[in-house]
Amino acid sequence: MDDMENNQDFDLEDILKEFGDHPESEEPSEPAGQMPELRFDDPETEEEPAASAEAEAEPAEPLESEVSAEEPVEQPLSDTLDFGPEQTPEAPEVTDEPTIVVDLSEELPKEDPKPAVAEPAFEVEEEFIPAPIVFTPRSRLKELKKQLVAGPERRYYELSEMGIGKLQAALLVNVLVVLICAGVTALFALNLVPENRIKLVVFSQVLAMLISALLGSSLMLDSLGDLLKGRFTVNTLLTLTFAACLIDSVFCLKELRVPCCAAFSLEMTMAMWARLQKHNTEMAQMDTMRKAVRLHGIVRVENYYEGKDGLLRKEGEVSDFMDTYQKMPAPEVVQSVYAVLSLLVCIGISVFAGMLHGLSMGVQILSTSLLVAVPASFFVSISRPMAILETRLHMVGTVLCGWEGVKDLCGKAVFPISDLDLFPQGSTKLNGVKFYGQRNPDEVVSYTTSVIHAAGGGLVPVFDQLLKSRSGQLYSVHSFRNYGDGGIGGEVEGLPVLVGTMSFLQDMGVEIPEGTMVSQAVYAAVDGELCAVYAISYAKMRSAAAGLVTLCGYRKLKPLKLSGDFMMTESFLRSKFNVKTSRIAFPDRDTCQKLQQHPIDPDEPVLALTTREELVSVAYAITGARTLRQATKLGVIIHLIGGTLGLLIMLVLGYLGSTQLLTPANILLYQLIWAVPGLLVTEWARIV
């Protein structure tokens, strides 16, 4: 050990030279990332210092304080230097280039002449490279669906993935089947079918009925699923009607009697059309909601103005719609109850007829009773008005929050309208200004803006911009008063200031020079003298005009003008929007301030949601709900009358045992007669 210590005498300068970091070292360093050139010679002719060779050959003794006797001593790494027990530093300096130690005692492999690359002293984590995503439309759609939060967007993609191509094709084929069956039925009713072809006619009618049932098999299976869930719908009754018609067709083949398959195919067509309309309606609602950036809800507040309820706006939530739109509406509940009762009545009539006139008569009465109990257009009496209305609502970014929202939007109510509803921001502009008298124009602008600020309304941003361009200032206004006839006034810096229309200033005794007639202008007078005329242009927005006209068209709905703009008088609104201002309420300024600060209960249920801040969006929600309720109620009532009348006719025929009127042509004609008023009523939903 003493000899090794004498031979291996290193100091700090030698160590730095060994690592190549000494400032006095003139040897160029290898570039980063490139291995130094190695030279493998015979161990006996190696020109390294003897001390270095001995240091590698003889390992250093470990310290007793660092290594325990029971623990095995780890071998030094091949990319570290061994300094011996006395010269080992506490924390060796880490450099960019790793130190490579070549062990000449081992024999190099002959098949690999290239030098081996030593591993660095520290562990390097491997970079994680994600696998590329192969773009295909179907896999991309699934990937997007996984990233969507449960809500309208996810439901929209679910509906789009279902598709309606098969349903549309099945509906088209069903229409052709109905036309063929109707044609054959008409030929048979006109006695144009030979007697030897009656059996062929019966087979063709039964085949057509089976084709219609096959095309609507998914609808009938879903109706049976609803039955297992405790819901009995008109589709469930249609499935039972198919079973009754199928049993009756067996007797028709034996008796050579033509079954009423054309009427069944017509009902199946209407049921499939109703499903298509429901799919399109829900998809449009989800599309409206998923594109929303901000939602505005409509709530009903009791006793808002003069004892009437008010339809007010507040912030809306997605849950306000998602929690209500799937609830069964009241007309559909009535429809389901009628379906159950009509089934029981049909069974009772058929049993009664069977007891009097035999089994064949009872089965025939059962199948025809089920067909006339539900007119064909009864299937679309609820879905079609909603589909028609949703086409309008989708264009203006509005959705109705279930049938409860539709019901609460109806009835007598008032709807407050602000200045921004009639003239949104940017539609009111200043076209020019002309000053009169000897006063400083900047002072006149400051006085006018101060009074308009005290009044509020849509003119405030316009005059703020004018005041800023002239570097003016606002003053406090004392004794402010809104005269209600197109003018306001107050004291500014001890001077009376009047602002309003030309007729208002003339009524107040201000002299107006000749040649100052401007159709839309704000006149300002200071201390009884005309000082300025500001030409204002109010751009008529199509959405605001359509919304105001729609609101004024319903008797039970009264628009309430909460105006801060003194220019929006009755005559101005009448000439600008061509509406009957007698339908609009104009409360005074104090009442307007109270109504604008009216609190809204946060737990108040939201009746409708709008994604835009346009007046037409809210107006269509209110008036559309009223139209939808009227059309749906009237349609259900008409079909209930038609079905009840059909059951009474079947009861009389079952008692008499007369089958002369139970022909396929008469049953199909009865369906078509009641389909005319049923479809016409659904068109009422277009009037919004």
C-alpha cells in the first residue's frame, strides 16, 4: 500500500487535466455527442503511466464507516475513476463527456472491430413516443365521443351515429305498399276483380301487411319493450292490431274475404313517420344546445306588473333542458290512457259479437275495431307540430324545456323589453352634430351627455364616444326629470338643461330656428337656448322587428317597454316597426326602475333556453309554445272524437251482426277522412 501511495500521487491540477477541464489544457475537446477515438494496443507496449495501471489493477480498500462487513461490496462501474482510499473526493464533478475506461485484460471480439460505446454514469429515461392515430371516419368519431362530456353534444353524436337512412327507406317502401293496397282495395270495391282472382287478392293483401310489419319490426319491438317497462303507447296498440289482423287473415283465406290490410299499412306508415319526426326534433335540439356559448333562460314570475305574471330572463344551465326534455308530455299521457281504454273496449265488443254471431265474426270485429279506434293521423298528432315548430326554433337558437315549460309559457303574462332588445349595440349611431349659440361646443356636449347618462338607455354609448373624442367630462345632474313626451331635463352646474325631440323643446318654450328640421335627432337646450342638434340614426334590425311584431300579435301577451331612451316614444315605435303600440305598455320611469330590479328566485324552473341575445329568439319561444300547445291539444281532441265514434259504430255493427259495412274500402276511407283534419291541425304550428 505504501508503494502504491508513493507512485500514485495526484493533486487537483492532475485531476482536472485528466478530465480535460483545466483552463491551461491546450488539447481540444471532442465535440458533444461524438465518441473519442480509441486505440487498442498490446498491454505490454501501452504508454500509460505505471501508477494509473497499478491503480486499475489493484482495487481500493473501502472505508469501514461507509461499507458494512455483512453487506457485499459492489464492484465499481466501468465508466467511473478509482482514486484510491485517500484521494477519493466527496462529490466528483460531473462533466458533459463521460470518462471511458478500457479494460485491456479481456480479449476483444474479432467479429466487431468497432469500439463499444460506454453507458453514461447517470440513468437516462427513454422518451415516450405515442403511437400515431390512424385517421378513419368511424374510429375518429368514436375517439371524439370518448372525449365529450355527457350532455347535448354526446347525445347529438349518438343520434347522428344511429342514422335515419334505413328508416327513410322503410318509410318510402311502406308508402308504396299503401298505394298498392289502396289500389287493389278500390278495384275490389268496384267489383273489377274476377271471382277466380279473389284468393290471389287475399294473398296479396296479407303479403303486403307482412311486408309493412317487417319494415316496422323495430318499432313494434320497441313498443313491446315499453310494455315491459310499464308504458302502454299507441305503438303497443298497433302491435296488438297486427296480431289481430294476422289471426283474421286466416279466416279470410278460408272464407275468401279480403282483409283490411291497407288500413294497417297506413297506420304503420304514420307510426314510422312519427318516429322520424321525433328523431329529427331531438337532433335539432341537441345541435342547438351543443353550439351554445351562453344560455339565457326564460322564467315565469308571479305578480310582476299590475297583477300579471312576468316572463323574465336569467342565466340558464344545460341541466335545465336535459332534465326535462325526455319527460312524457301530458298529451302523450292522454294518448296512452286512451290506447289502454280502447283496447279494453275493442276486446269487449269482439267478445260480445262472438257470443252472438260466432268466432269468425268476433275476430273480424276485433281487428276492424282496433283499426278504427286509432285514426292513422293520431300517431303524428303530437310529433308533427313539435317537428314543425322546432324547424323555426332551430334557426333562432331556441329550445323549449319539456311540456311543463310549454304549459307555463302560456296564459296571461307581460314580457319586458329593453332598449337593447329593439336596437342592439351598434345599431344606434351618431350621423353628425350642429351647434348653435355662443356656448363652447365641448361644454354643450358635456352637459348633454351628463343628462343622458342620468336617464340611461341606448344613447349612452353613442354620447360617451362623442364625449371621449372631445376630451370632455361628466357632471352631476340635479333635479333630473323624465317628462315622458320624448324629453328629459335637469340642472348641470346650476344651469337648466333640456334634451329631447324638437316637438318637446318647442312645448317647453325653446325657440327652434328655421331649417333645423331633422327626422331623427336629439335637440339640446341650455338655459332655454338651443345649443346643439345631434343627428341620430336607428338601424331597424330584422330580428328585433320580427320579435316585436310576434309579441304584439298575441292578445294574452303584453309587451312591457322598460325604456331609458327618451326617443323611443309610441309614435316613434309605430313609425319604425309598424306595430300597434296600443298592445305595448309604457310605464313611468320610477316603475321601470323597480321592475328592472325585480328579484328572480334562483330555484324558479326555466321554461325555455335561448343561445342568442336577439329579441326574436325569446319571442319565438313564447309564441311558439302557445301555438304548439293549442295545435297539440286540438289534434288529440279531434282524434279522440274520431276513435270514439268508430268504436260506437263497431258496437252497433257487432250487435246487428252486419258485415256489409266492414269492407277494406270503408275502413281505409274512414282512416283517410279523419286524417284530413288531423294533419291540418298540425299545420297550425307554422303560425309563430
